[in-house]
Amino acid sequence: MNLSSASSERGQRSGTLSAPVVSARGGSLTQHANKVSARDVCVYYGDKQALFDVSMDIPDRAVTAFIGPSGCGKTTFLRCFNRMNDTIDHCRVTGSLEIEGKDAYAKTVDPVVLRTRVGMVFQKPNPFPKSIYENVAYGPRIHGMAKTKADMDVVVERSLRRAGLWEEVKDRLAQPGTGLSGGQQQRLVIARTVAVEPDIILMDEPCSALDPIATAKIEELMDEMRENYCIVIVTHSMAQAARVSQRTAFFHLGKLVETGPTEEIFTNPRDTRTQDYITGRFG
């Protein structure tokens, strides 16, 4: 019995379990060069190994989704890209991780500069206790990206437009960013991220604290932004992964089980563990 027929039989037996439908918006992956290449990446917290020999390529100008049960290594691997794991005591990363062909862990690489090129949006919106304008202007200012107030105005407006927030806040830029709704705060954080012109945007469950309407806006934004950015998202929502991503990677117990085009992962996975997870049998 092949995998597809086995999947069909399991679905018939359960009566209710089925894989999420891959939306047209997710679409197929246009051929783009790989932005990130990881080979045999392992992560250790002290004596405990959290990630085992992960090897995969992540394309530019596409959304790649990491899925898997809690504690499977998704976020740990995501944090390797911008060396956020460096901030954890006793954490050690081995293997090779290259961004645009350059070793992200080379001794000559400044992690602070790397994090400018690889922006990150966290699970809970975290705007600075500053005005909406200053939230967006903060990064460009400290990196000397705007010489005049007029230049900064352009950067702020452009970034807010990219985050789909300009029309909602253009008349209250001096008001605190913390006064926005949850969904608006998350888009403000995205505007703050893109303001420094990153190459890669990492999103660690960016919609888990948002309502369905705000989630839909963030997903639409991801779909628009993938035309210009490499986006990697960690999500527990199978439906979200199916809607927004072009490639999906399934992690389990610290190991990369399989990765491939999203449509193939959700309709014809090669590994039965992937099939069982996306149909809700575990996780």
C-alpha cells in the first residue's frame, strides 16, 4: 500500500481526521536561489542535545514554515539563523549554517550586525515604550540609515506601508505604540523589523496571540512581503502553514523528519510521522 492510499484509508477509518487544504494563496514555489543553507546543525543546552543533525536549504523570496509538536526544535533551529541562541548560557551550536554562502558563525561575524540582517518577530508583540514613529525610527537611527529628519520620515512611512499599517496610524504617529491593538502592535513590530532593510525575516508564532481578523491581516502581509524577503515562520497551526507557505519542514523530537514543497508535505508526505501529525493523530 502506498502512502497516499494509506492516508486515504486512515482518513476513512477515523471519519474526521484530514490534512489542511493548501490554499491557492500559498501557491507553488518559484525557483529562487537558496538564502540559507544548514548542514548537520546540532544544538546543545549543557549536556542535553535539543537539535540533531539538521540539514536543509531555505529559498529566498518565499515563506518557509516550520511545523511540529511543542518542544520539537522548531524555535531552537529558527534562533540559529540570527544567533539568538548565543544569548543562552551553556548553549552550543555545531555544524554549518550559511546565509548567502557566508558562515553565520564565523569569528569575524558580529552577532549584532547579523541580527540587523536577520530580523525577528516574536510570538507576543513587543513594541518599545515609545511613539509609533520612534518605534520604527529606532533601528535606522542607531545604524545611521537616515541623515535628516526628512530622510527618516521617508523610512518610517515606507516601513509602515510595507507592514500595512500606514493608513491606520498616519495621523497619530506621536502616540505610544503600546496603545495600538494587538494586531496593530504586531504589524508595528514588523514595520520596525523591515525599517533596517533585513535580508531575512524570522517569525516565531507571530499570530498565536492574535484574533482571527488580525491573524488574517498578518497572513496577507506575509504573502505580500515574500516578494521581497526570505520569510521563515514557526507555527503550530497546520492551516496557517498550508495557507501562507511555499515550503514546509516538519520537526519531531529535535530532528528534521522531512521538508519539501508545502503542497507535497500536506497531500503526499513521505514519512508516516508527518502524515500522522498533520492529520492530528499526535502533537
